[in-house]
Amino acid sequence: MSIHDSPARPDPATLYAALCARDPAFEGRVLVGVVSTGIFCRLTCPARKPRPENCRWFASADEAARAGFRPCKRCQPLGGVPDDATIAQLRRAIEAEPSRPWSEADLIRLGHDPSTIRRAFRRQFGMTFLQMARQARLKAGAARVAQGDKVIEAQLEAGFDSASGFRAAFARLFGYPPAAMRADEGGLVADWIDTPLGGMMAVGDDKALHLLEFPDRKALKAQLGRVSAASGQRIGLGRSAATRRTAAQLGEFFAGERASFDLPIHPHGTQFQRRVWAALRDIPAGETRSYAQIAQAIGQPRAIRAVARANACNGIAIVIPCHRVIGADGSLTGYAGGLWRKERLIAVENAYRTPANSGLGA
């Protein structure tokens, strides 16, 4: 059966957006055939993107081949996908040795094809195995900095031989070098929270949550700077009442035990953006809205583009549920944390749907 004929087929606009973003959400489920070249690819292929009218979507390599397309030599769509047991085993290996500097050579020694593992991890987690391992190393180093250890001790704990390499990697992730992130008493602190969708950076004090974002989001560094500037405080590393409460409620949310959050939050944005974000929090879990519906809800029906921009600027992910906003045609549209995360968040929230709110976009 062609993906075009499948009753549960993804929307073509969603698939094309995933192709352009090289989003791994559909890895192993959807391939694209390019009419102008006669080649079929993974949606994560690094090749130049075709025009949407030249795309044909397939559920398998066999189906694409029967339609007359040949496999791409760059993304190798005939390659297999590791099973869940292999992925779980590699994740446990990272957890067992969070400071280990993993390499592709290590994967080969374990009997794995690095490119296959890379694609599998991107599909499930939005990052490669090596990126996940590097993130675990930085998390270990950050924990030592938060405890007040010397930077050199944190560097060694994170498995970095080079002090400059550790400082550079730390600054790319957190926006500041490690020495600049000593926490002040009662001030803003950045805390790491593990979730089924990957780690999240929570910034808060004892009164409110100021930021909650995935560390692989490109805008995180700028967001940290805005929060610091708006609050007039330097952000340290540590744990606060707000971040502890956030971690607990996120755990309940993903466990199917909490449909909404009752966290005190302090989002940083313009008055218009805060109105949009308040409207997002009014969307019940299990429902979605279009940008036009949000614009209508705030009393500015013609401000659809401005609503979309405000949605993209949301700095408190999940708690302010910008993932519940979809295209007017029902497509998932973009999500700064990755379409694969948006898809899974909506899937998580399907468990919270009731007969009263069972209609998406109602």
C-alpha cells in the first residue's frame, strides 16, 4: 500500500517540512522519491531539497523501487534500522559511563555501523548517539560546577582532555563559560531535567520558572541572554524550588498522570507575546488550535503572522504548550524543538483526551 493510500498517512505539507528541516521523525517510516532525478531518499538526506511538486512519498524502499526510483548514494535509504533493544543498550552504556568520550570507532568495535546508529538516534531522539554522549559529559561537568568544584575538576569529570575544548563546548550549550555560572544565593539557576524527549534546561529561582527549553535548540543561548538581561541577574548552575517542582510535574505529565501544569511561571516577552502564550495555556491537553484560532482568541483575528512569531518565541516549552498549535490544514507545521518532539507530545496528550474534547482543532 502506498503512503498516499494509507488511511493514517502524514500530511504532505508536514512531510515536506520534515524533508526541508531534515527532521528524523519519519525515519524508517517514510521515504521521498524525487521526480526530477529519479532518486528516492530518506527525509534526513543532506542533498539539495526538491520542489514540493516533484516529491512522491513512499512507505518503503520496495515501494519506491517499484515506482521506478533508484536509491540515493548519499543517504543510502536501503540501510537497516537498529531495533529498540540495540538503542536501549547504547543508551544504558552512556548512562553507565557518562564521562566517556565515545567515538565512531567504539561503535565499530561493538559491531555497529556508525551511520545506521546515527540515523536511528536522530529518528528517536533528534540527536546522534555521539551528540547524546557529549551532552551527558557536559551534564556531568555542569553538576560539578554547580557543586562549587573547580573548573579543572569539572572538565576532568566531563571527560575533556582540553580545558579550552571544555569551556567552548560548555559555552555553546549554556551560553556562558563554566566559571561564569557560579550560582548566587537565591538567584536564577539553570537545572538539567531528563525527559523521554531528551534533556531540558530549566531556569528558575525560588519563586517562578523563567525558561524551559531543549538544549539542542539553536536559540537557547539567545534565550538565556534575554532572561538574564530582563531579570537583571546572572544565571548560575544549580537547583531551585521552581526547577525541582518543574521536574516533578514533567515526570507526572509524561507518565500520564498530569494533563496540565500549575507552576508559577515568569515568561519574558512583549505584552502581545504574553497574551498569545496565555491563550496557548488555555488549550486543553488533547486538543489543538490553528494560528488563526489563537489570533481570534486574543481578539486580533488579522494578527495570524504575529501569533506564529510569538509561538516560535515561546521560551517555556511544554508548560506553555506551543506544540498544540498546528496548521489550518491540520499539518503539524514547524516546532523549534523538532517536529519529531511535537508529534510525540501530541501523542502523549492523546491519553488526556476526553469525550468532551475528542475533536482536534475544536
